[in-house]
Amino acid sequence: MTDSKQPSIVIATRESRLALWQAEHVKSLLEGLGCSVKLLGMTTQGDQILDRSLSKVGGKGLFVKELEVALQEGHADIAVHSLKDVPMDMPEGFELACVMEREDPRDAWVSSDFARLEDLPAGAVVGTSSLRRTVLLRALRPDLNIEPLRGNLDTRLRKLDEGQYAGIVLAAAGLKRLGLSSRIRHIFETDQMLPAAGQGALGIEICSNRPDLRALLAQLADAPSWRRVAAERAVSRAMGGSCSMPLAAHATIVEGVLQLQAAWGDPEGAATLVTADAHAATDGLQAAEALGLSVAQALRDGGAH
């Protein structure tokens, strides 16, 4: 791109430290493509409501609504999201234009005193406000006391350090991106804690009437990450996935074969999980989504291995 045609782009972003890191990351990449980029920091309802779980106040859309309004009104051109915070169905007039190369999608155990979940005494308090993590933790350790934990990453770590919890579970990706890998005591393998759909992946949202941005952002997309996320989000979409559904979905690509696992459970009932998995050789988004739909059907049928 020549300087005379240098695109000028405004990125709408939440103002948490992690969200700003993500937006700055995209800003740097776009500047490398010759763009002029500015950030528009915003506070969303999801950032403001910290005393109740997301499942009780409106779900994941609370983190993106204000950013979408900024796009719609022309105050910003793109919005950068952690994909696990993005509702499975995009509102009319918006689209996911790019999924970038994925960071570690797994969950991390963070604790001042206990190296692993297995080390906790019975009745110890573990913090998370994710229903998915709640049901997975209960399946691993039904003797623990799982308590809500809201707030941005720094707030959650502060509450841990104040002694409110014996340990907390966070996304490994966020800790790594902010240079906080030293806080991780243990990373759960996916056979213990299956990640959320889209966890560790960044997505870029645009208004659907911006083909110029769609073409530009295609240069930042990572096709394997996008296929994996498409399969995971298809499971969640088919299951009515939201913050009120404790659903996990995780895909990998091994030698060209897309392998997808999913699980869900009842946060109030028995500490058992319904699981399903499937695999297919695929190199397209539609095929990935079809695989996700088949896994969702298996979950609804009671699970299959």
C-alpha cells in the first residue's frame, strides 16, 4: 500500500488491560500493512456489572454491544474480541471478518498455596464465574466449594492474593498475553478441563457493508484457527450456547483431520458430564460447522464416545 492510499482505521475496544493488549496487537499488525490506526476505548455493561454472574444479567453480549454501536454509528471501523466472549449468533448487519492465530486455548490453575487442583483439601474454595468451569471442576472434585469470581484479570488475581480463594481457574491465553505466565501453577490438559468454544482466539468484527475491511483483514486471518473455532462455535450455537449453558467445545487439527470434542453438564445437579466427539478431514469453514452440528446432535442424544 502506498502512503497516498493509506487506510485509516479506528479499533473499538474494551478498556481492560487484556482487551487493550489485544487491540494494540491488532493495531501493530495493521500498521505493518501500511494502515494508520487509532484505538477507541470503551466501557461495556459486562465490565460494569460485577456483582452478578453473566448468566443472570444478559450473557456474553454485554461485552460487545457498545462496541457494535460504535461500529454501526461510524465511530469505529473494527472491534477486536476474545472469541469466547462473543455471542454465537452475530446481530444482523455484523460479521466476523477474521479469526487470528490462536494462543493456548486451555485453562490454567492459579493459586498461592496449592500447585494443583488435586492438592486442595476437601471444602476448599475455588473461584470461577464460568458455568462451564463449574461443572468441569465439580466432575473432577465434587468435594470442593465453587464460588463466583467476576472482574477483569487483574481484579481476579487481586481477590486470590487477598485470600478469598484457595485457587482460581483462568484462561491460560490471557495470562500469557499479559506476561503473567509465572502466575500459572498448572495448565489443565483438555481431557481434564475442556476449553470454551473460541477460547484463546481473537476475532475481528466489522459491519457487513464494509467489503474493503473484509479484504484487508483477510491478511491477518489464520485458516486452521478459524476452522477450529468455527466447529466449536457451531456446537455452541446448535446447543443454544450462552453464559447460561455450561458447555465446552474444543477442536484440534492433526494431519489435516479436524477433531472435535464437546461436553456439558448441570451446575446444580449430579457432577456428571455428557460428552461427544467426532472427526473429519476438512479444509473449509462449512465442513467444520457441519462437524460441530453433528457433535451437538450427539450431545442432545445423550453423548457418544
